Amino acid sequence: MAISRRRFLTWIGAAGAGLSTVNTAQASTLTQFKGHPEGLGVLHDTTRCVGCRKCEEACNTVNDLPKPDRAFQDMSVLENKRRTTTKAFTVVNSYPVGSQDQPVFRKIQCNHCLEPACASACFVRAFKKRADGAVVYDPSVCVGCRYCMVACPFEIPTYEYDNPLTPKVLKCTFCAPRIEKGLLPGCVESCPKEALTFGKRNDLITLARKRIARHPDRYIDHIYGETEMGGTSWLGLAGVAFKDLGMREDLGTTPAPALTSGALSVVPMVVGLWPVFLAGMYGMTVRREKIAAEETRSEIAQAVKETQTLADEKMAKALEKAQAEKRTALEKAEKEKEQALKDAMESFKKENEPGEEE
Amino acid sequence: MSGEQKAESRTLLTPFNLIAGIILIAGLIVTVIRFTKGLSSVTNLSDYNPWGIWIGFDLMVGVALAAGGYVTSAAVYLFGMKKFHSAVRPAILTGFLGYFFVVVALNYDLGQPWRLPYPFIVGWGTTSLLFEVGLCVALYLTVLFLEFSPAALEWLGYSKTRKLAGRLTIVLTIFGVVLSTLHQSSLGALFLIAPSKLHPLWYSPYLPVYFFVSSIVAGLSMVILEGTLSHKFFHHSMDKTYLGEHDPLTLGFGRAAALVLAGYFTIKMVGLAAGNHWDLLTTPYGLWYLVEVIGFVLIPCLLYTVGVRDRNLTLIRFTSVLAVAGIILNRLNVSVIAFNWHLPFSERYVPSFQEVVITVFMVTLIILSFRFIVTRMPIFHEHPDYKDSH
Ligand code: SF4
Ligand code: SF4
Ligand code: SF4
């Protein structure tokens, strides 16, 4: 019985492995970036976290941050919901959760996204995702537009608003300088409860799965950051719903660059097609105007011609009339002359016949 | 000449100038504080709210309302509405001033404004929509400057250069439309990267299309509105051509605005249906959304239509105010009011008094520059020597 049960488990395991290969195969046909295979990460297990703030203190030390307003030993700060600031790259908040008598603690810091929104948004490429997993910032080029802060879905980057000359964006660096030297990130090193585990992201996912599988009653069956916004290098495990720990569950799996790639791909289309279309419109307008102008011109010509003929006709008529008048006048004059001659002749004749009258 | 001088000295003591003077002084004081003490000394910006009204109003609204330049020059030079020719210069001038002061205001908001050219020098962040906005605005400002230059050159009496600038008109117009299409839409696309922060009723994959189409509405309505206002205040600088073309222009642009608004309303509804967020319409944000889409899109669309049908110029002019208010509302909704809607009120952004001062300061500077220019350069009238050169 025991044997068969073990086998049964093995079969399940084999089936599970089969399923996961299918998943990978499917995923690889999509062009989703799965992260650098050697990329590092940190797993934060909130079921182990006791809210001691040791990580906050270590982070403050290794990053040479200013002294906190209230000492790291002061646990009363946990009562307020806090976020990352220019003075604290990581904070631990306490979340009262209904069914449990103990509050749950969660550490907040940059999640070092596999395809970071901040890096995609920056117009001077001040952010870079390194092969080791860290998302690092170069203050020497940052213009201070703060679009990275608008873009970050985890509301992590902070800004030195009170610095008039060289304000910088500040956030967790994944302790990149320490990692390069082979050291652990400050926060991970200082954690007394091993709530933070540092390692290759792929191994951490395996580890997290194992923990969930070993204690299904203790964990929610989800690794936060495995797929959120395309995946993050820092991962989270919890025993209560993530949204009860202030972690958004509605972020989706689309990485940030994919959200804007559509709009960006339209740019060459607009640049290529719009001028052609507009020039075409202009050409048509010009042609229309030219045709209109030509029509007007020929109309004018026609009108001029018509007027001309009309005028010519009139002139001719007038001339004819004048000539006719002249002719009749001449004829009349001729007639009058003849008549006058005739009359004269007749009166002369009469004068020469006096005898007849006496 | 003496009459002109008298008019000037008369205008110097108006209440308008008094208020403008106070605003200028207040603006200069805040400017000094901003650049010596940093952003936190004058703004309510925070780590949750990196963008306030200097982006939401000065940039987003400023660019949208300056769309009159490309809309008018495209209508007149490319789409053959030559009869509205006299509207081009005032529209180009307001466009140029609008963009110029957008860039000035941006320098207040940037943490290190002297690095403004960095995106084009040190790091080509081509994955960023802000990069596209920056590049297009920079280029378009140059185009507007060139488009405006004939007026300045005529005023200065450089007739040869003037001729050269005149020949570029068509190329510049096409270039201007392409650049405007790109950056007007990209301003909307800026928010595509933050679906988790912008309220779903405003977040849409169509954001760039919305911004572009509504910029045409903004451009048309602003030309009508500016025409009305200029008519009131600069009547003496207008020539017969301008005055004669003014009413037909109001009608023509009113008709165009009605059409574009109808299209805009339709695609807004398409986006709403595609997002399938009908259930959100009954929430407070939903009601606010309806105020915007019905009160400031659908109603102006209907009023424009009625105004054009009845040839009611007063109604068209009134509607242009409503439509412009709608654009302002939309840009503020997307960038400030419905942005970070998920945060509790204590973490939301409300502009500080000083931020408002700078915004009013910028608007005042635009008005003063506009007045300075139109009372001197041939904007509302043609220069006698260049009557037939356009
Ligand atoms: S959590 Fe935010 S700041 Fe960190 S890498 Fe992701 S997007 Fe960038
Ligand atoms: S604030 Fe700096 S780092 Fe952030 S997007 Fe702007 S230029 Fe890039
Ligand atoms: S990795 Fe380094 S910078 Fe980041 S929270 Fe930990 S100690 Fe701070």
C-alpha cells in the first residue's frame, strides 16, 4: 500500500513535470523575455518575517543613508503604512489579518523587474537591467522628469524633491556593489529569521514551489513576482491573500514594454504614410485650384470673344446704317438738284413765250 | 502715429495690466524659490504623485490647446480652405507661443532642466514615449518658429529672407502635421505604461487616438475662441480681409468641430464597450466620467451642429468655450484627477498655491507676448508690401 502510494506520488510528479515542460514550450513560442538564466533574486517569505526591522537598518547602513527619524528599534512605526522614501530604500509594514492573531509583515523594496517599467519609461536610459538581475540607476544622466515613477507599478522609486541642484531618483540597488564583490545584499545578510533567501531566480522559484508543496496549509499557492508584470527578480511567498498585504493582484502578466510597444510601432507608420497622404491632399488641392483657374481663364476668354463679336457686329451695322443714310442723303440731294434744274428750265421756257399770253 | 502712442499710454493703466503686473511679480518670486530651494519648497509633489499641474495643465493642456496652429495651416494650405487664409497667422502665433511656454514651464518641473537636451545627446531612450514627445515637441517648435517667421521678417523688413521662408510653407505645414500627430497622440500614450494607476474608465489602449482626435477639436475650438476674444481686444489691428473672413471661418470651423466631436464621442464609446467597464459608470468616478463625455463632448457636438445649422455665430462661439473646457477637463482627468485613483485621499495630490501661481504666470506670459506681437507685427492684417505673397 505504502509503495503504491509512493508510486502514485511519483506519477503525479512525472505528470507535473510533463505539464511544466508543456508550459515552457508554450511560453518559448511567445517572445516573452524569461529573464537572464543566471539572473539572481531574493525570495521574501512573509510567513517567516517577524517585523524586526533589521533589514531596514542594514539597508540604511550599507547605502550610507541619513539617520532615520525614529530609531530602528522603535517598533511603533510598524503601525503606520509606510513606503520607500529617499531615506529608506526598504520598509517593513505590518498588516493585521483577520483570521490570525499575529499581524503579517511584509518587506517592500524594488522588485527588480525582469522587464522594468522604469527602464522602459526613461528617455535617457538612466535605468538598466543587468544580467545579474539588478536594476540600476545612473544619476549622471537623469533629467528628473520622474516618468519612471509614474511608470513603476510597485510605486518604488523616490525623488529628492528638496535638492535644488542635483536631485536624484533613489531606490534599492539590489546592493549591486556588494553583489559584485561576492557579498550578500545588506538586508538578506542581516535577516535573523531567514525570511530572505538570496540565489538564482530559477532556484528560488523551485525552492518556493517546494515550500508550498511541503506546507500547503501554510502558503497560498502563488509565488508573487513569478509572472506579475512579466516577472520580477524578487519574489514573495505568503500565507494570506497578497492583496491583504498591500500587494496588487491586478497587475497582469504583461511586461511594461509590451504596453507601449503598440503605440511606438505606429510611429514609423505615421512618419511614412502621413506625408504621402498630406502631399496627395495638397496636390489635389493645387490641381483643383488649377482647373478652377483654367476654367475661369477660358470663361473670361470666351466672354471677351463674345463681347468682341458683339461689338464688331454693332459697329458693322452702324457703319452700314451710316452708309445707307449717306446714300439716301446723296440720292436725295441729286434728286433735289435735278428738280431744281427742271424747275429753272421750265420757268425760263415760260418767260420766253410772252406773246402767247398778251 | 501720435494716435497710436496715445492708445498705448491709455492701455498702460487698465485693471488688466494691474492684475497682470501682480501675477508677474508673484510668478517671479515663486520662480526664484523654485530654483534656489528645490521642487519641494513650492510644490505638493510626492513620491506617489510625481506629476502635478505643471505637467497636467502646463504640458498636457498647453500642447492640446496649441493645436490650432497645425489644424489651421493644414486646413488652409493642404485641404484647400484658402478662404480662411487670414486665420493662419494668428493660429500659428498662438501655437508658437503655446509651445514655447510649454517648454518654459517644463523647465520648472524637471529636476535638472539644464539636462533637457540629454535624451538626444547622451541616451537615446527610444523605448520611452516621453522620448518621442520630447523629440517631436522640439522639432515642432522649430517648425512653428519658421512658419511664424514671415510675419517677423516682414515687420523687420527683410524681404529676401521673407521670400525664402514663404517658399517653405507647404513643406513646413506637412512636417508640422506629422509631428503634431505624433506628439499629440504620444501624450496620451504616456499613460499606457500605467494601467494599474489610471482609472479604467480613462485607461484605454486607444488613449493615443483619443488624444490625437481631441487635439483637432481643441485646435478648431481654440481658433474660434481666440478669434472671438481677439475681435474684442485687437479690433483696431485687423484689416478688411481678416474681418471679412472671420464669420465664415467661425461657421466653417464650427462645422468641422461638430464632425470631429461626433467621431471622438463614437470612439470613446467604442473604447468603453471594449473595456467593458459599464459597471463602473455608477461609481463616483463613473459619474465624473459621464460629466466629461456627455457634458463636454456630446453636448458641445450637438450645440455646434445646431449653431452651424441655424448660422448662429453666438452659439458657436459659446460652444467653443465649452469644447475647450472639455479638453482641459480630459487632460486633467487623465494626468491628475483619475490618476492614482486607487490611493487613499491622504496620499493624493492637490496642487499647492505656488504651483497654481506658476501656471497662471505662464498663461499671463502667453497673453502678454501675444498682445505685444499682434499690436506690432502683421498678424491680423496683411503687410502692404506682401499682399499677394501667400
Ligand atoms: S519595481 Fe519599479 S523601480 Fe523596481 S525595477 Fe520594477 S519598475 Fe523599476
Ligand atoms: S526621472 Fe530620471 S531616471 Fe526617471 S525617467 Fe526621468 S530621466 Fe529617467
Ligand atoms: S538589496 Fe540592498 S538596497 Fe535593496 S533593500 Fe536590501 S539592503 Fe537595501
